[in-house]
Amino acid sequence: MKKIRLFTPGPCTVPEEALLEMARPFEHHRTQWFKDLFAECNTKLKQVFGTTNDVITITGSGTAAAEGAIVGCNPPGSKFLNINGGKFGERWGKIANQFGIDCIDHKVEWGHAVDPAAIEKLLKDDPKITNVMVVHSETSTATACDLQAIGAICRKHDKLLIADCITSAAALPLKPDEWGVDIVVTGSQKALMLPPGLGFVSVSERAWKVIEGNKGQHCFYNNLASARKAMLKGDTPYTPAHLLVRGLRITLNMLLEEGMEKVWKRVAAMAEATRAAARAMHVEVYSKRPSDSVTALVVPNGVVEKDLRKKLRERFGLHLAGGQDHIEGKVVRLSHMGAIDSLDMLAAIAGLEQVLFEMGHKFELGSGTAAAVKVFAERK
Amino acid sequence: MKKIRLFTPGPCTVPEEALLEMARPFEHHRTQWFKDLFAECNTKLKQVFGTTNDVITITGSGTAAAEGAIVGCNPPGSKFLNINGGKFGERWGKIANQFGIDCIDHKVEWGHAVDPAAIEKLLKDDPKITNVMVVHSETSTATACDLQAIGAICRKHDKLLIADCITSAAALPLKPDEWGVDIVVTGSQKALMLPPGLGFVSVSERAWKVIEGNKGQHCFYNNLASARKAMLKGDTPYTPAHLLVRGLRITLNMLLEEGMEKVWKRVAAMAEATRAAARAMHVEVYSKRPSDSVTALVVPNGVVEKDLRKKLRERFGLHLAGGQDHIEGKVVRLSHMGAIDSLDMLAAIAGLEQVLFEMGHKFELGSGTAAAVKVFAERK
């Protein structure tokens, strides 16, 4: 009985309904059928993102979508403030550099969330800043920032705000219009429960003004203005990965049937249960402000991270992610996104508990799973 | 009995084996399993492309792959000669403009192939040209150029040659190393028989020198140098559409089992049969130098193109493409790529014949299909 249990923070478990939909007879994408499908998905993406803004679909990863947003929002003369507190924050600064964008790369200690007041100070100190990018849920450190507070500051100072919501959209509470988030970037393979291959960008009207007026930008494939122009005709500028759009319709329907508030609660309960289990097992949570979509656990002394993940894979088919860069070998990361519920999360915790115990970490066997059960019982 | 028969020049028919493979339990991509799969595909892509050069896989459409090639090959100081004889040739010039690349856009009349001697003259007239891009099979006009002759000229003048082989790779005879083609660009949804979502670029060593030495290029997501660096570690720089890579293994195996020479012959026979049927039905072939991967037929007087394609779809599930730009409404295009064989092609021809006759076009009913049968019988 060999199972695959994906608890990596992307790709996440794809529901069988979506996989089977994608195996159905294959169709052409320049048809009324696709236009209807695409329009339906675009409407439902707005509902899932909690916005009335257009949501652009790009064939590519979340990085492709982020490139489109960063390059589009930074015409010559603009200044980009990038908040860099992990691997993904770091990547967005690299994109800005690659495209010759004037960029302040504001570093935040890994595992900490940016202090909104620090952003306000930066904006006051340098009025030339035109736009800000933050990572809502930094996957590499499993840390979430206070996007609502940051949105209020950016709105107050009249700056565009781009949010990397790659591991927050459809997982954490997200209200871009209410919070003043101009651009939400995400990818298909996280809480949207699809295989990788699609990136999404929601864009506010004031951001469209900058993007569509940007004549100096060097970006063709990931150009959001071209994508919007095509989308208004029900189309995409280049051939879309329309098989994934077919799967998307299924997963969007699943999310909306559950209801976004309930989805957020389901995810938050899994995160809280994991943290409770960690406390019971004397395992430290890495982040000082943990994201509810992914938890990073500090690997206990005496346990070798690579061996831990290998045993989890081999014994239970449990896939966890390791750490990146200077925290490689020091943490393991468990996702709370994808087509999983409390019992799946319990299974992952029970597997982790058994392997940690077997590897010599000292705690009361059973206490982790028991702590998680209590959280789920309370939060039902 | 509602069938879908895709004779559009991309997406083409995807074999059920590939669709079903992609519906199997979903796995993670940062694993040894994926490294092995990716390495196998990379090796087999070389065999299918007929090259010993690296083949880079990008998550995106063929346009994404072309952007990577064009931007990579044109560091500051380079000069790009783009041969523009259709919609795709036009697009590559637009990419060059978008990225601020010094570009000569050499226009060729639609439906005609570029004369290799004209390229040689351009190279002699402007020694500053560093690289040339041609479309091997221009999908919009269903026209193939003499890539071998152009390769010889570029090699003689020591210029890099980029070939858009989006509708030629795995369909028309292609020998990049022998012919002197430095870069071959293609996409997944044509003769590689997959859904859209992957782009491929093979790169010669002399092209790598330019690309890897290119410090001034504004390209992040579609950056070939980053992709190669990751590929050497068995990986991709950003999350790949690995579901499609799983399907790719299946279709590459199918192509290699058939053998590339036989694949090319199968495709050529379908094209020849279609042209023979057209002659019998008094329908003109649009191109002066037809590609064997796609045929553009001039819609006869008295027949409305939109109605023709609609009837074909409704009555037989036959999907043909229309014309683009100034030949919209004037041609229909039939693909000879994808998981189709002579009997499938005969079915398409028989459907087309019946609908053309019914719509009042004058010819001997049955003559088209009969002409095609004769071609297939001769070429078996």
C-alpha cells in the first residue's frame, strides 16, 4: 500500500476530480467552449481572491506572474521598495535588478515578519518610492506579515502595493479591496489545489493605470497589459495551458462550495493543530509570526533532517519540505494547503510523531497527535 | 456520438496514454523521482530534436521559449535579423522591440518562404548583424523555409541562427547540428503531442557562450542561462509544470519507438494526401512552399469560411483553424501533427469534402478522399 501524501508547501494535493477532468477528451482553446470556461474561471477567481479587480491568468509559475507585476508597475522613473525576509522576497529583488528597476531591498531577519511601522518609515524617508512589494506568507520561513496594516500604510501614502500571496491566496484571510492591496500574485500549485503551470495576478484600477501607461518596460511574455487586452476578448495573448484551466474550474468550484471563510478556518485549524502538536512534542516552531498555510518546525537536536524526511517518505509516503539556504537541514516545513482536511493533517502529525520518537527525540509518544485532536475537536 | 477531432495546428491530439498518465497520483517535483524523469526527458528530447545540444524546458508557451532565446542571444551591441513572413515571424520582431534589441525586421510576402540568398545578401550588406531568426514552419501561412540552406549561410558568415521550430520539430526533417542551427525553439502542444504549457529550446555551445556571457539582458523568468544552471543539477529554476513533464515522457517514448524518420514520413504523407485531395476538389493550397506539418487551403468562392468550420465542428467534431490577419476568412488550416495517422487524416478529408460539396462548391464528390487514399497506398 504505497501512498503519496503531499505536505510540501506546493505542489499540494490535487483533488482526483481535477485530475480526472484533465484526463477527459482534449479540446482546442480558440473556441467558444474555452471562452466560456475562461470567463467562468475569471469570475470565480475574483470570488476566491475576494476582489472585484481583474484576475489575469499567465501560463507559467508564480515567478512568471510576479515578474509581470513587478516589471509592469515599474516604468522608468519609478522606485520599488521590496521587503526581503526570505527566499521569495529575495527573488523579487532579483527580478527588479535584472530589469534595471531602481529598487530598495529592505532585509528582514528570517522567521520575522516585517514591522508595518518600518515600511511607513521607509516611505517617509524616501518619497520617491512609488510602489511596495511584500510577501504575505513567506514560504521559505513559514512567516506571515500583517498585510492589512501594510495596505493601510500604502494607501495612506498613496503607494501601489504588490503582495506575493503565493501561499496565502485561498489559504489565509485575504481582502485586497478592503485592505488596499493593488496587486495579488499567486500560483496554481498551492491553495488553488492544481498542478503547477498557471500564475495569477489581480490588478486594481490604479495599478492598471501605471501598467497600461508603462511604455518603457522590457517584458513581453509576462506582460500584464497584453494579457488584459486579450482577456477582455475572452482570450489569452499566447497559447494558454488550458488543460490546467479545466482543472481550475473544478478546484474553484470546490473552494467556493466550501466557502472562503470556511476554507480559511480549515487551514487555520490545521496550522494550530500542528503547532499544538509541536509544543507537546517539544519541537520548536521556527517562525516568530507563523503563517497558517505552512509551518516550519525546527529539527530537534540529535535528529538529522535528511534522514527524518527520508523516513517519513519511505514509511508513510509523507512528503515534507526541508529548509532553504542557511536554514537547510535545520527545519522541516509542512503545508496546510491543498485538498486536505483535519484527518489528513492528523495522519501527517502522527507519522511525524512516530518517526521523531523512533529517531531518539524525547517526548511522550502520542502527545503530539493527542494535542492536535484536541484542537480539531474544539475548532470543528 | 460526439467526437473531438483536433486538426488545428496546435493544440493537436494528445494520446490517451499521456492524458491518463497525467491523471495518476500527483507527486512532488523536488525529488529524485522528478530528477530521474527530467533527465530521461532531456535525453529523449535531444533524440527527438536530432541534436547533441542541451534542451531547456520552460514552463510557458512557445512564445516564452522564443523570448528566452531572442533576449539571451542579443546582449548589448548585438544586431538581430528577424525574418518576418507571418504572424509568428512578426511576433519575434515585437519581442526584440520590447526588449530594446537592435533589430532588422525583414518582411517576406505571406505564403512565400524566405529566399536563403536574400538572407546572405542582408548579412553581406550589414556585417554588424550577429544573429538571425527564421521560422522553419510558419504556422500562420503553412509555409516551410529551407532551413538547411539558411543554416549553411549562417555558418559560413559565422552568425548565430535561431529557428522557430514550433510546428516543425518532431514533424519535419530537422537536423540542427548537421545544418548549423544553433537554437531550436518549440512548444509542447504541437508535434510533441502534449497539452500546451511547456516550451523547449535547444542551444548549441557557441550560442551558450553568448547567452551565458550576456550580462545586460533584461530577462528573468525565461532566462536560459538560469535554466541551464538548474538543469545541470537535474532541476528547474522555478516550479515546473511537472505534470506535463510526466506526459512528455510518454509522448517522447511514442515518437522514439516509431522512429523520427518514420514520424517525418507519416506527417509528410498526410500533407501530400491533403494537397492531392485539394487538387481533386479544385481547392487551392495557399502556400507557395507548403509546410508538411500544416496545410492552408484557400476557401473556395461562394463558401463562407466561418460557416465551413462551424459545420465541420458540429457535424463531425472536426476542428480546423481559420486564417489570421489579412487572410482571416480566406483560408482554413489543417494540422498534420499530433497523435493522428493516415486514417484520421482521411476522416478529416472526407468530412471536409462532404461539407464543401454540401455548401455548393463544384467538384466530383468522393474525388478528394479517393486522391488521398491513393497517396497513402503509395506511401505506405
